[in-house]
Amino acid sequence: MTKEVLNLSSIKNYLQNNIKANKKILLSISCGLDSTVLFDLINKSKYFNDNNIYYLIFDHQKRSEGKYEIKQFIKFYNIANKNIFIKKLSMDNELKGFQKKSRSYRYNFLYKYSKKRNIEDIFLGHHLDDLNETFFMRKIQQSGTSGLSNIFSNEYKGIKLHRPFSKYSKKQIELYANKKKLIWFEDRSNLELDYTRNKIRYFLSANKLCSKINKERILFSDTHITQSLHKNIFKKKQNKTFYIDLEKFNKFNQNLKFIIVQSFYFEHRNKFKKQIRDENIRNFIRILRFKFKQGKERSVFSGKIGVFNKKICLNLT
């Protein structure tokens, strides 16, 4: 694990290297440890104009004390009169799929909220432990190379996602919070083993596997150069239409063709209701071997391949 120290200098370095000071930003707050430390560091950095910082707090309405904690957080940090918005999530009480549905709902709302206010940058409190837990979760779900090498997306529907804590562990974040005597609220549901992620967190910790999983994750992340090959093959024409450079594509062997198609679909996964399977990728590669005629289309995963202006095109549906 990283031995870097989380402090004000580290967040200033991140901001200076990744975003201009005159930008509007949205900070997603849960009132928990991670987002509280992120809130504290961004404000203490004095990097942004106060009027350009927007705060969004999600109330999942799963815990009776949640509403009280939000009020106390706003009062303690004196942010009542700032650009703050509290969004209540009306989710069903079933445990199955709650975290996944909740995440999808939050990201969609973050996007809509940002677009309405011309915000292009969202800051999230995800840290190194979150990275490793997600990696392990995908691993046991038998995710492909693309899924294991791209754990956190850098953007969502064109809006940039910032995770300044991705190099720092939960312990390092807590160390900073205790040193600065910050106030935050622990979500008791994070300790309940009803959710898959909580089970994984407990399993990794109890078996002291965090360091091992982190090393394996880094090995996969080093394949990002290979993963980016698809950008030279699929050229965007419109929102859901892409030219396919068949000449370049056919220069690669079968394994690289597989990775190229897999990486393309993974990058655009938010457009699909389900995940692409290996047989879908193999079918995609097989179809590209045929000669295409004007007006003729062939079906592939979530779309069709045909000829447009004498060029091979993929139209996603």
C-alpha cells in the first residue's frame, strides 16, 4: 500500500495538476469519513472561489438518524447558506440490488444536477480500499480484462469525475480526520453483512488480503495502453454511431481484436442495459470478416453494423 501522507499539500498538488481554479465543481457528500475529509481539504486549499463550489448530499432514507446527521453536518461546518442541495432517494427497502440501484440513481442525478448548472467536474471521496474492493468484486464475477483494468471511470456522460483519494487508504484518511479533529457520521449499514460489498470488505480485512489484491489490481491497471487501442479503430460519427477502421482492425491478431472490442463496449457501458459476453465479442469479430453491401446490416450486441458513405459503421441501439 502507498506510504504517501494525506495532507493539504497533497490535495493542492492534485488540484493544480488536474483542474483550473476558475472552474465550477460539485462535491458529493455523504457526511461519512471520506467525503468529510474531502470537503475539509478542498475548502482549506482555498483553490476555488467559494461561489463555484456546489455541495450535494444524498439522503437514502434507510436510517432514521440520517436526516438528523445531515442537519448536524450542515450546522457544524456552517454551510447552510452556500450552494447546497439535499436529494432524498426514494428507493425500495429490499436489500437485493439496493447498492447497485442506489449508485446508478446517484450518478444520474449528479449528472442532471451538474448539467443544469454548467458544472463539468464532480469530486468523489472514493479511496484505495474502494478500488481494491471493486476489483475483487469484479474478479469473483469473472469480469474480463477491461473490467479489471478500468475500475473507476474518469468521466460520466462527458462530466469528469475526480477521486483525489484513490492513492490513499481508509486508515490514512481516518488518520487525517482524527488529527484535524473533524466530525463525521458513520453509516451503521456499512457494517451489516447483508450487502455483497460489505461481505467483501470484511473478507479482505479478516484474511489480510488487501495488500495482495492491491498488487494484482496494479498489474491489470498497467494494461491501459492495450485497452486504449479501440480509440484508433472506432471513430465517433454521432452520439451512437461509430466508423470502424476495418483495415487497422484486421492488422491485429485474434486476442488483440477481442480486447479492442471488449474495451470499446466497456467504455460505453452506460449506454447498455446488460454487460457484453465473450460470445457477443466473438460474434462481432466474426461479422467483420464478411463483405458488407450498401443498405445491408448485420446485428451485433446492442446494435447493427452496416455501410454508410462507403464506410463500415456501428450503430448502437
